[in-house]
Amino acid sequence: SGPRIATVIGRKERVDILLAALLNGMSAGLAFTGKNAALIKAPTLLVEGEHTTTLFRSTMKALANSIPNSQRLIMPNVSHGLHLEEPVEFSRLTLEFLAKH
């Protein structure tokens, strides 16, 4: 059904559907879509590990495409627990981003 959906709806709508499907499980029953992400005004850092799952990588890509003024970084040689696997590097990247904003 994925290819059929892609031919019927546009890219923006596909991003909204992807975000809603991936992030609703993390919310308190409230839908979170690309429209919601587009409302984020603060500079946003999105950090993922090089070896993270395809599902999480898709979520991060959709968020990066929806959040204005976002920056997406991929840390090498780590997976989803990047802040635990490489806490010093994760902290460095985060502090560097915060210093700029």
C-alpha cells in the first residue's frame, strides 16, 4: 500500500503521515504531525547514531525536514544509545550547538 499512497498524496502529506505514525506511540495519546513540528520556533538539534535503526533514522529525517531551523547530526560508530555510548562526544556536540544559539 505504500507505493499507492505515494502516488495519491504529495511529499508533505507523506511526511505528516510518517511523523504521526512514528511519534504517536511516544505521545500521551495526542497526534504529533509534520504540521506540529513545523511550529517549533527554537533552533533544534537532532542527533542520531550511525548504526541506529531504520525506523528511528526515518523519524529523524522526517523531523529534520519539518522543523524549521533544525540541524541533524549523525554520530559515527554508535547506535540509538549514542548519549550513553559516547557521552563526551554527545555533550561536546550539544554544547557546541547551544553556544551558537
